[in-house]
Amino acid sequence: MTTKFWQAVLMAVILAGGALGAQALARSPFTVTGVEIDATADTAFEAQRRAMSDGQIRGALRLIERLTLPEDRDSAGLTVISAEEAAALIAGLRISNEQRSATRYRGVLSVQFDPRAVRSHFAQRGVAFVESQAAPVLVVPVLEGEGGDSLWRGGWHEAWLAGGHQHALTPFIALGSRQGEDGEALGRGLISASEARNLDETALRALARAYDVNAVAVILARAGGGQVRTVGMVLHFDEAGVRREELASMAGAGDFAGAARRIVQRQEDAWKRIAVVRGAERGELEVTVLFSNLSEWRALQGAVAGAALVENARLDALSRTGAAMMLTHRGARDQVIAELAARGARMERDRELGWTVRSRR
């Protein structure tokens, strides 16, 4: 492509960078952050062009990997993408940590992809994909060391802060990623490393309220011998109490950032197998939502209406302890049941009431 074309592209990147800043703060499965770029060439402009082109390609491939299953990517040939195809999917870019010389360009890209362009890209290739996010989980990262446990500092904490995992299909919000009214990291006075390790439910529930989530993952990590080992537990809080979900231990070569990515990718793959819909299967289902108070009703209503597979949730009747709803859904009924379970709601058939939805206990 011509030099004038790439000059126009780079100018568009500069103009789009400011707008992306606010967008990238919100959770979005179409946002990819932390794409490191580095290229050398005979001129500064050519080095920047090469770095940007490579970064766009790698960002697009990361997005494709996020939204699709491995077998679908392989069968459709989505393991490679051209620079032109990648550029056509992008709505905006932001560059940070920029470094340049006469022959080298380095930086870190955050890329906002255009949802319509991405959907069209998959549709043209007949690839099933998932764009809906599961309910967010707050990560409480505990680093084990010879001198004891660390919670608010260290490489494990930084890996979650810088990882951009709030954009995953299974969003993980990092402890300390938000600030309180005093300007301090939100929740700093609510929990200690020992309370996190011991899964203190009072402290963890207080953190969940502070970050406005219903689930908290305490994940312990230990580095040694070139590997990072992790193990964790997710606590799901609701009005009825708490439900615990074990995160299986993992070990792998590399740094803390790689260990965090492995955890997120494993959770994403499990979510995609629940939420992916192949074909145009749709159905309707009458359900009775059972609850004991207004807060529980609101939580259940949000779980049902916010489910990716539920296209429409019509409220037909409401009483003090129950609601009649008509659900229009995509995919098989078992998929709807599995997705609602992941969102804290249990759907099952009752002999007298038919299909019911209630809080998981």
C-alpha cells in the first residue's frame, strides 16, 4: 500500500486515540488491550507502520481467539488474518508507552473493534461465536512468598491490574483497579492477606459490595523454578448465603501475567461451550420466578433478562413472592439452564408450577 495511505491510517489512529480512552475503561468483549508492538526499519515512519500493522493483526487474532472455540477457528481458517482484514475490523486505537528513534518504534496498543464488522467477518465464514460476557468476578490475588503472603503489591497483583481481563468473556475485575472517595485503592481497608487466604466470608462479601459484584475469586500464586503455580476459590454471594466454586490448580512456565491469562482462558473456554449457539435454534418458555424479597427478585430478574441466550424476557404477572415470565431464547434449553446457573439462578421443572427459576443455594 502507498505511503499516503499509511499516513492517513496513522493520522486516524491519533485522532481515535482520545475517544478510545473512555470506551476502553468499560467492560467490552470487543476491546483488546496490552498488545506490545516493536519494529525497526530504514525510516521512523516505516518502523511505525510495520509496528502498527503487526499490532493490529495480533490484536485481531487475540479477539478471534477470545470469541470463538478452537475447533471452529481451525475449520474456518481463522488462525491467520491479513493486515487489510484486521484493519477493517478496527473502530479505534490507543497507543501508550510510546518510544521512537530514527529506525525503531515501540509502544503498547489498546484496540477497540467494531462489533458490526466483527459479526460480519464471522457470518461470512459461517463461524459460531460468543460475544456475551458472564457476570463479572472480583479477583483477590494472594502472592505466596518466603516472607509470607502479599495482597496489595507484587507481581501477581500487578498482573491482574495490567492484564485487561475485565474485557474477557468471563470478566475478572482486579482488586485495586478502582478508587474510593479518598483516592485510595477501593477496598484496601476491608481485607488483609490472611483474611483472603482463610476465605473470610465477611471481608469478601464487603469487597463484593464495594465493587458491585456477586462473586469474588481468591487466587493464590507461587513462583519458583521458572513456573507459576496457582489455585483458587470463587465465592458467589446472594441473599441466601454463599456458594463456593473451586478453581483447579494450574502450573505453567512463564511469568505472573501468563498465569493470569491461563486462568482467564480456561474460564472463557468453559463459558463459550455453554453460550455458543450453532444454527438458528430458538424457543419460548413460560417460567415462574420464585423469590422471598424485593432484592432477590431484582437479582433474579437481572440474571434472566441479562442472559446472552435470552432474547426477550416478558413479565406477565408479579406478586410478592413470584413472577410469571415468558422467555424467548436462542439455543437448546439445556444451554439456557447452564447459563442461568452461571449467573446465579437455578432453573428446573416443578411438578405443580412447571419451569421455575430461583436463586442458587
